[in-house]
Amino acid sequence: MKIVVTVATYKRPALLKELLDSLAVVHRETSFTMIVIDNDPQGSAAEITAASDLPITYAVEATPGIVAARNAALDLLPEATTHVVFVDDDETVPSGWLSSLLEVGSRYGVDIVCGPVDSVFPEASPRWIVEGGYIQRSEEPEGVTSRLPATNNTIVAMDVITRAGGLRFDESFSQTGGSDSHFFTRLIAQGATVAWAPSARVSEVVPLDRLTFRWVMRRYIRVNNVSGRLLLQTISRPRLAAKAVLSIAYGVPKTAFALIRGKGLRLVDTRYITRGIGWWGAAFGNLVQEYARPSAGAR
């Protein structure tokens, strides 16, 4: 096997170093090479990658946006690559992580394997976020899954990408996020199979500036902007708008009832509201531009 771990990074040298340090331990167990795409035109990750002992191909992609960075990584994959791995620059991986992804893929004979991302909350985190289940991913048993993978902890067999005609990430998702959801949706539509590997866990420290009501709700609205855009591939805009209204109409009293009972804000309740708002925005082109940045020429 020829495994390539890809990372897109933007002005996070300290976090990137933590990731690379953790990957160095994994590299002693399972051989791989790396591609690090720096989306900062100033090359702020150059020093960190140069100091690592890992076999890294480093490149700067000046075009702003995660989509451009992810596509740059795909462009640099060696021809002999058999598997490509996607992780985020703000994560760390434990010993045995990569071997777990590979073992689950072999066990179930699938094309794609994804694993959990554990959110690590600072001590000063608001209780309502932690206890309400926000910024936390759902669990499920090991095995073939209908879960949609993301580029935060996933390995993909290259032949499935080749069979799909060499898919790339869609630039229309650059500022809104969700290009990975779109990417994997297309792979699955063309026959790719997916398994879930609960043993292949990675960790992500949640920054304090994200632990606010505004950020959390905006994030879930944005996520559902994306899911709404994907739904529009199979249903009409009026139907999506109607589904949005029904979701909000169900979520508002559900959330209110939970608050009255002293349960507090919970994702299990508010997700219907943010889903409806996100779908409504998708139906009418009102999208959260969470990743908007100046163009390279405007810097």
C-alpha cells in the first residue's frame, strides 16, 4: 500500500505542530507519506513542516478557501497512491489510529472508512454547550454505515476516486463549507461503500471563542445550509422550503417544552430549528459564509 495523509492548514502553526508530532508516533507503526497544503500565501506553516521528521510534501496554495487547498492536495498525490487520508490541522491522532482505519476497511471490504472526532472542551466551557450535546459527534457500532464521511478523519481507497472520474472538491462550497459532504455524497452515489471505525479516534480541542450561543447556532445553521443544498439535487426548492417550515414548527415547541421542564438547551431539541433555518436559507440562496476571506489579490 501507498498511503498519503493530507492536511490543509491556514495560520495554525502551533496546532499543526501538535498534529505532526502525533502523526510521527503513528508513522513508526504504519508507513505513510504526507502532503501539507498551506493556504496562507505567506507560508506560515513552512517552518513547522520543515522541522518535522515525517516525509512531507509541502506546498502553498494562495487561492483562499479549503476547497482550493483540498484540490491542491489531490493534485499532488503520487500516481502509485492506493489510499488517501484526510485529517484537520487542529486535531491530534493516537497510536494505532491509522492501523484501525485500515483494519476496519479490510474487515468490511469497503472503499471508505471514517472514525470519530472527540471534542476536547476547555475547563471554562459553558455547561449548556457540553451538557446539551453541542459540538459533539454521534457514536455508532463498528461496521458498514450510512453516515456521510467528512475530511476530519477518513481514509479513501484511491481506486474509488479513479472510478468516479477523478472527483474534485466543488468550489461553490468554498466560503460556506460542506465541500467534503458534497464530495463524499457523489462518491457514494457512484457506488462507494463506507464503514465506521469507532476505534480510530482523533481529538480536537474546541477554542473558547467558539463556545458562544451565536457561534454554535450559526454553525448548525451553516451545516444545514449544506444539507439543504444537497437535498436540492433531488427535490424542488418549494418542497425544501416546506420541509424547513415543518422542522421549525416542530422544533420551537419541543425546545420550549424542554426549557420549561428545566432540561436547558439541548441539541436534540434545537437541531430542528437550526435545520429548518438552514434549509430555508438553502432554498432561497441565503447561505452562511463562514469561511469567506479576501481573494489572494486583495491581501
